[in-house]
Amino acid sequence: MLDIQSIRAHFPILNQEVNGKPLVYFDNAATTQKPLKVIEGVDNYYRTINSNVHRGVHHLSGLATDAMEGARAKIQRHINAAKLQEVIFTKGTTDGINLLTSSLAKGLIKEGDEIIISHLEHHSNIVPWQMLCEQSGALLKVIPINGKGELSLDAYRSLLSAKTKWVAVNHISNALGTINPVKEMIALAHEVGAKVLIDGAQAAPHLQIDVQDLAADIYVLSGHKLFGPTGIGILYGKEDLLNELPPYQGGGEMIAEVTFEKTTYAALPHKFEAGTPNIAGAIGLGLAVDYVNEIGLANISAYEQELLEYATQELKANFSNLRIFGEAEHKTSVVSFLIGDIHPYDLGVILDKLGVAVRTGHHCTQPIMQYFNIPGTLRASFAFYNTKSEIDQMIAALQKGVAMLS
Ligand code: PMP
């Protein structure tokens, strides 16, 4: 059992009113709130040890380097990467996917090759692959979904062939909450010799990730969705693969030696970390991982499942003309819905006036909206600091909104 009131005290932002009502923050799939441990850790970095990393002989530079590399080691343990050099700091999930596709664009993908993504992807796991296909002449194929928002594994099997070079799928869908069977999907891809990128943006805050158990070739995530700072993320990659990939960006930090004739690159992980990194962000992400581990991801997901079940049940009980999008058997704490023919934006604005923050729109997943033939949804997404009484506040706000707009 989690002590939610003590947990909420760690998140100062939650203790405020919006439009004269207690804030109910249900936009956790877009970004999560930050515990004091992270806020104070970032503040402390700038107050006491701010300095550039890796190159300095002086005291502060050594402390900043140790703090940043210490964060890398925490993240390595957290995702169970075999080696420290397999953990690359990025700006976030989008940056990690672009790192891979830009690197592959340097001659590693050719005309006739095939890449498989799914109908459930966020735009950031669609557009970079489309760009790679445009540049290389490779073919992009899409795994279809069913009405519950689940991927069809049979269709996936039939798309895989010796031509498949990469498969890129999310671990959890941000729009529908579907948890995809990524371990099985990775194994199937490996049978035909393809490699797999997993977009873990939505999984990292809810599930214990074990990249070795999954056998993921690349696993990317965003710090800000894991209770850490914005502008920092992780790309995990198997060492042999990362050694084969050419660097994404050139600059300082990523070199071994530079002459005008030729540059040699630094060893991993620095080969992929050109320029001064987001040092404070990396330290903050390490602290966020500590925080999540203190609570325990198993406790977090069990409690969030309770919130999901309660919200689903209350929505269904209160609104006869409710449509829920995404009713996968394995699902995380996201409810995407519409009530009658009320536009999601109109209801979202009224909810905000009543203190309830949800997301409205296509959630950067326009193909999913096209599949359901809707303009967008209202999406309530829960974290472990949310409560059933906040769900009650959302239901009451929805009732007012529906009465006004019907
Ligand atoms: N993939 C998924 C599944 C996401 O939910 C998001 C963020 N909504 C992204 C990718 C992109 O993450 P970021 O904006 O942090 O790069």
C-alpha cells in the first residue's frame, strides 16, 4: 500500500488551486511532475558544483563529471543494461529516435530494405522513419490494429521477412494506453535478422524495464515522463550495434583526435554525445530514478491499475453516451474518451475552468484518430500521486461540462 498523502507532499506543484479549484493533474502522459528530490538536486547542482564535464582538471569539473557519470550508472542499473557505455544521454525520446535514423541514413539502409512500424506510434516514431525511407528508398510497412487498440501479431508475422532491417514500436501507446507484447515482437524480428527499436517513453514511468530480458537492440525514453527534468533522455543500445553506427552529430566531446585531414571518434558513450551535455538534466534524471525505486515500480503499477479501473468504471456509470478508445487487455493508466458528439476541446476547456487538467486532441497520433474516424479524444492519464477523489472531481466537472454543452 502506498501512502499517497505523504507521496503528494513530495510534489509541491500539486498543492495549488487553478481557477479557484484544487488542481487535478491528469496530463501525466504528456509530462509528469517532479519530486522535491529532483528539484533540489538540480538546484543544488547549479548552486554548488556547476562546471563543464569530462575535460577539466579542476575540482568543480571533477565533481560535475562524477555526478553526471554517477547518474549514468544509476540508469544503467535501473534498465539493466549490461554495460555503462551502452547508456547514451540524449534530449529525449524524439532525439533518440532521430539519432538512430540519422545514423542509419549514412548508408546503412538501402533501396529494397524494409522497415516496420505500427499503427499505434507517436509521430516521433513515424516521421523520422519516413524521412529515412525517403532518403534511402527503403519501404515503410505498418502493423495494423484492432478496435480495442491492440496490434495484430499475425499481421506483424506476415510483414516480417528477410528484407526487414528494423522494427520500431512503442512499449506503451500514449494515446490508448495499450501495453504491447514487445518481448515477443523483438524475438520474432530477430528470427528474420531484423533489429528493433523500442520507444519506451510511456513505459518508463509505469514498468520495470529490463533491456537485456527484452533483448531490445535500442530502447529510448524521456526523462520528463519519468519524474525527471525536460531536455534529457536515454538511448540504450547494444554495444556492438552502437560501435557499428556512425555518429549522429559532430563536435566537441565526441572525438578522439582532430586534424584537418581526419578525425577519429571517441569511444562509447561519448561518440554519440557531441557538445556540452545537459549535465543538470542527467543528474536530475538519476535522482528521479532513485525516487521511483524508493517507491517501487511494482507498487506504482498496482496502484495505477486501481486508478484506471476506478476511472473506467465511474466514466461508464455516469455517461451513457461514452466512448472509450483503447480497451486493450493489457493497458496502462490512460483513459481516452469522448462523450456524445461533444468536441473534446470544448469539454477540456470547461474541465480546466474547474481545475482539472486533461489533454485534448490527437496526442501526436493522427493515424490512430484516422483509424477511429474522430478528430481527437479527451485523455486522462494517471500517475501514482493521483487519487480516486481526484477522479470524482473530474467526473463532477465532466457532468457540469456535459450539461452546459448538450
Ligand atoms: N513516444 C511516445 C509514445 C510518447 O508518448 C512521446 C511523448 N508524448 C514521445 C514518443 C516523444 O517524447 P519526447 O517529446 O519527450 O521526445
